Amino acid sequence: MRGLLNKLNLWNRLGIALTVLWLLIAPITVVVQENAARNDAAEWFREKCFARALEPQSLKNENDSGAAYKGCWDEYEETITRPRQSLYWQIAGACLGAALIVWILAYAFTYTVRWIWAGRNKNISN
């Protein structure tokens, strides 16, 4: 392991450090965005549903109004506590996918520039 680290140049070490930093920060960002979107959607739903449940035609019968209110509350709680299975896939895609794409692009760019530079040097010496 020590020998491998000694063979890495500055750009490789910088890339590894930035990748580790990205893998620590990106999941937090995805979770925060997901929570904000979920809370906004739940709040919008709650306002619309409760406004509909408390409309004057719903208040004609007290039992209907209570049932509508309870139905709204149940759906609101379900929206807030919905399982977050898709969130794990978003985190994996955002973190690992982006890191992999950046590494591939960085190496493709590096080897393309080296290939062009090597051809330039050969043409100049002829």
C-alpha cells in the first residue's frame, strides 16, 4: 500500500482527496434536498386537502367533515413517512456515478493531451 501511494503524482492525490470529499458531502446534499422536497409536497398536500375537507358543503354533516379531516391527516402522515428506498439509489447515482464519470473524463482528457503532445514532439524533431 505504501509503495502504491508513493507512485501517485500530485494530480492523482488531489483527485483521490476530492473524490473522498465528494463521497462525504454528496449524500448529505441529496438527503437535505429530498427532505426539503418531501416537506414541501406534504405541506402543499396538507393545505389543499384540509381546505377541501373544511369547505362549507363538507360542514353540512359533522361526521362527514370529521372523516374528511381524518382522511387528510392519514394521507399527510403517509406522505411524510413514506419509505425512502429510492433515496438510496439517488445517493448511489449522485455520488458514485458522478465520481466515476469525472475520473473517466479526467483520464480521457489526460491521455488525449499526452497523445497530441507526443505527436507534436515527433513532428518537430523531423
